[in-house]
Amino acid sequence: MNKENPTSLIVIFGATGDLAQRKLYPSIYRLYKNGSISKNFAVVGVARRPLSNEEFRANVTKSVSSAANGEGNAEEFSSHFYYHPFDVTSSNSYQQLKDLLGSLDHDYETNGNRIFYLAMAPEFFGTIASNLKAEGLTETAGWKRLVIEKPFGHSLPSAKELNEEIREAFHESEIYRIDHYLGKEMVQNIEVIRFANALFEPLWNNRYISNIQITSSEVLGVEDRGRYYENSGALRDMVQNHMLQMVALLAMEPPIKLNPEEIRSEKVKVLRALRTIEQDEIENYFVRGQYGQGVIAEDTVLGYREENSVDPDSNTETFVAGKLVIDNFRWAGVPIYIRTGKRMYSKSTKIVVQFKDIPMNLYYNLGEKVDPNLLVIHIQPEEGITLHLNAKKSGKDITTTPIKLDYSNNCIDGINTPEAYERLIYDAMRGDMTNFTHWDEVALSWSFIDQVSKAWESKKASDFPNYEAGSTGPKKADELLEKDGFHWWPV
């Protein structure tokens, strides 16, 4: 694994798309600006739209202008970019691309190293991978890697079919399935919080933890993604990947070593231990919701069924809350609650670890309400950790008051905190697969999620829409915790 100043040709399929413009180009620019990658690199943008190199570079310069902050090297950076109009089904397009890569490999001395980044509709993933091999683009003196955006399939059978198609062209060790949550600073901090602190790891089990809550809420609706969202919904869009990945990191056993293979092995054990929920029990463990009209920031917003490209009688969920049970020694009896939704009252992703009350709390005898200890991991938009403790209130009486110990990553690192895609692109160039999902994780996640989606697809939701835009979600999500004696902590 080359850990310093990696060099490569990066081929981006879908180079005129929103993801490339908003995330990929600025992330590569920051790597370039910080000296994290060698100046011997080139990026080839591939898309259907006819553009010249000059037009493409002008788009790239505009895309990175905010990250460049007037430093004047954006045009120098953009000179490394080349454009290739492309038809994913045409062998001639692949042959022309092969010739271009051969020329650039010579000019930039990239040693035949190639990253193929598929930032486009997933229905083209298999076709592109197959043609890359058939037309000889994977035959190179250096290494080759395929980077794939989610969604990876729509169910376990479709994911298997896609995986088999891709694996005919690339080995599993060459396939980098992106889950951008795994690139977030505080998600990566989960391992450090657990395994580098004697304060937490001995308590990280069912003897001391009563429940764990993971919330990822958005203020935005589906915007212009109605067509995609109608075929996805919150369960497939968020839970199958982002939420279950965070669950695996929180619940896994300490790995033997901090390398991709050992970390992946422990995450897979967690996903295998997830209790399978039978079809007739789904409603006891999962709640679905769909937003209706509401008020956000004093503006009235549309309900989901009124959004563009959405069926007026849509059965698609925009909110999911669930209770996960991990059947192993460490977590037996500890519920892990997840919830995610659109058009919620705040944008926030956070993890709350609630510790059990001590066996005999002396202050209850004084008639006091003593708050539980909480460890809160703030993932976005804030980044940091808050530890909720109890202390003596100032004064003569021995009474308690809740206090917070805060660490804010935003305050410490500020604008220099790596953006998720910046970190993941860098890892892909170095060959570090730690923060990418292996096929075993994908398959187990789909196997679990398919049980829920089958139950929901077989029975139309009779109460949609069941939460107002700008709220915390449907009432049933609160009842899911209340029957266990818990409540959602504020986001």
C-alpha cells in the first residue's frame, strides 16, 4: 500500500453530473492543494455530453472555486483534466478511451495505475465493468480499482447479480464500494473512542449500557430526486448502508489489528448476529412514515405525494425508525434504535449511548430526578463528543445538576477537517479499503433489510402521510421506545 503521494489516472464516468461537480472535483482539488497526491496525476471525465477539454476544464475550475478560495492555482489544477465524450454501450468509445489513457499514462508517468469511478446511474455499473475488461482497459502495468457509488443493488438478489457481473472484470480486492458516511470524521472516530479509552471500552457491553440510539434527520425533502426515491425509500436509501454501517462499528468486537481485513471481519460478525425479524413481527420492530405538508423556517412546504415525479398515492416511506437486536454475549438485551427521515425539524446525525443507572442511587432517596449518563457522538453538521454527567449543584444543599463535557472537532480543526469524499478518494488511491464496504457486508445488510421491505410492500400503509414536515416524525416512532421504557433523546 503506497501511503505517500499516490499517483494515478482517475477516470470519472458521469463527469458532468451533480456528484462530480459538488463533491469529487473539490475533493481531488483539496488533495492536490495539500500535497496529499503526486502532481503526476490526470483525471479523465467521461459523459455523453459533447464538450471540449477547454469547456470541461472551465467547469472544473468553477467547481473548485470555493475550495480554491482565490489562491490562483485552480486553473493549474484543471490542466490535469481531460474530457472524453462517451457511449457506455459502444466498443469504439472504450477503444478511444484506452488510447487516451495510454497517452496520459506516458505523459504523467502514472505507472499504469488506474481508478475507474462510476458516478452515474447504477444500471450502468455492470455494463461498464464488463466492457472495461472486454476492451482491454483493465490490462495495465500498474494497479486498477473500481469505485462504485450506492445503491449497490435494490435487494439481495439484484445485488448478487450486479456483484457477479462486476467480479468477472475486477477482483473483490479491487472493488471499492463507497458509503460516504464511512468517510466522515466522527464516524471514523467511533473506533478511536472505543478502543483508545480505558474509560469506555470496559463499559461497552450489556452490563453498563441500557440502549443506543442512532438518528440521521434531514430538513430537506426529496427535491428533484422523486423518481429515484420512489424506487428506493428511506429504508434502502439510508438504513441498508449508512445506518447499519454505524451499528456495525458501534457493536463490533475489538479487532486483532487495525487493518481492513480484521475490522471487516468484526463488522461482518455483528451483521450476522442481527436478529432476523419474521414477517408478522415487523410492525413490532419497525415504523415507517411519510411526510405531509408542514412549515419549515416559516415557509409552508409540500407533502411527499405532491413532490415532482412522485405517485399521488405513493406507498414509499420517507421515514424509518427501527429496533435492532444483536444476539451475542456483549449486546444481549440492549436495544439499538435507529431513525432516519426527510423533512424533519432539524438536520442532524448523532449517536447517543445511554448508560444504565447505578444499582443504588443515593440521590433518589432525596426525591431527586437524576439524569442518566450519556455519551453523544455528533457526526453532522457539528462534529464532536458530549459526555453527560451529574455533579453537585452550587449551594449548601447536596443536590445534583446535569453537566456536559464537550469536545468540538469543528472548533479544533475548523475548515481543515477533511470532507468525506476527500478522505475516501485518497484511501482509494492508497489502496486502503478500511472505509469501504466489502461484499460480505453488503449481502448481510440486504438480507436483513429485505425482510422489512417485503413486509411493507405486501401491505399498503393506510395512514400516509403520518407526520408533518418540520416535526420529529410519526407518533408510532415514539411508542416504539416507550414500550421499552425509553424515549428518543433530542437531536
